[in-house]
Amino acid sequence: MPFTAKIKHKLQEIEQSRDVKILCATESGSRAWGFPSPDSDYDVRIIYKHQPDWYLSLSDKKGTIEMMFDNGELDISGWDIKKALQLMHKSNAALQEWLQSPIIYQQELPIATHLREAAACCFSPISTMHHYLWMAKNSFTEIENAENIKLKKLFYVLRATLACKWLLEKEGFPPIVFMQMVNELNFDVALKTKITSLIALKATKMEGYIHPAESELNHFISTELKRAEQVFPNLSGRKQRQVDLDSLFKAIVMYSL
């Protein structure tokens, strides 16, 4: 069975066993970003809803699903619609990425479209910058002074760094596909060529591949992160008017699928 078919089959099993309806299921991680390794796992992220009666309770209920299959090769996890909308209100960057992923395994229309539109209204540059800047700085400390590094880790840092650069220069939510940022942002052509060659290399190497440190890329990362830190406090909050998430939540819960 092709792996995509296996994923869809597992999604159906989750719906049946948990008595939920999956509203959106997309790929996250390196496969969605466009730089997977041959042994990259599948990170499927879902937004789902329960039956209406599930929400009519005084007790707090778990709003997440987390499941692993095939010895960790397939990771399926996600949030109930109530939790998802609460996080959307805060311009949660992970949720924004799920909704914009180019790899869609399952979605319910028009609900998925409404979720993407609401997420765009909730987008906050300063909240999103906080997410990517923290991610880039944390990961960069692991490779900045090392002679040899995991190529996978370098790309995680690069992606978060370019997301910060995109927020500063383009002001919109950073594209999910990494090479779109590389191609559309303005920086040294030689560095772009180096990044492109490293993506081609990563496609041939396993996740644990160790690569010699790239000093020029490290310098670029350090410079961009320092710039982002300086400008970060001056970024704006929500760019558009607030969407009525309460009404959207009620409509989705009562929507008959």
C-alpha cells in the first residue's frame, strides 16, 4: 500500500475509534517544507471536531490526539476545533503552518477554507516573529560553534531564520515551502546557490548525516537573528480586524458532515 494511502486509512481509523470528524489533515515538518531526507518520517497534523454533545460538559476534556504508527515512521497528532481556535486567536504559528501546508491528506470543505480565512485575519507579525526567533536562536546554539553538525539541524535553523527575515521584509506569514523564501528574499546569490546544493545533498543523506560546519551560512544566520532581535519589539500586532471565532466555533460544531 502506498504510504499516502496508508495515512488516509489511519485517518479513517482515528475518526471511527475516537468518534471524531477530521476537518483538515496536512503534512508538517521537512516533507511540507521541501527538504526531506530519504528516511524522513511523516508528520501528519489534524484539526478535528467531536459530536456537539461532547462540548456540553462542565468537565475539562482533552483537546488533543497523539498517535504513532509504523515504529515512529508515521506521527499523527492534532487539536480539537475548540483548542485550535483558541490557539488561532493567539496567532499560533504551528497552526498557521498546518493550514497552509502544500500537502493535504484530507479536508472538509468549506470548513477548511473558513479556517484558513480566519487564520489569516488572526495573523500577528510580532507573535509569529516570537515563535520563529525563539526557534532559530535555540537551535543555532547547538551548531554555531561546532565543527561538524547534523545537516537536518542546519536546515531547521535556516528555515526559522528566513522566516524571521520574511516577517521583517515582507510583513506577511512566511511561506511553508522553504525554497520560496530562498528565491523571493533578497540576499547573497552565492549563499542561495549553497543552500540549493545542500538541499540536493540532504535528499540523498539519512537524517543522522553529519556535515562540516558552513561558516558563511553561520555568519548569515547570526547577522539576520541579531537584526530580527533589534526590530522585533517594533513589529505590529494583528494586521486585520478580529474575526468572530465564537460564531465560527458554533457553526463548525453544529455543521452536519
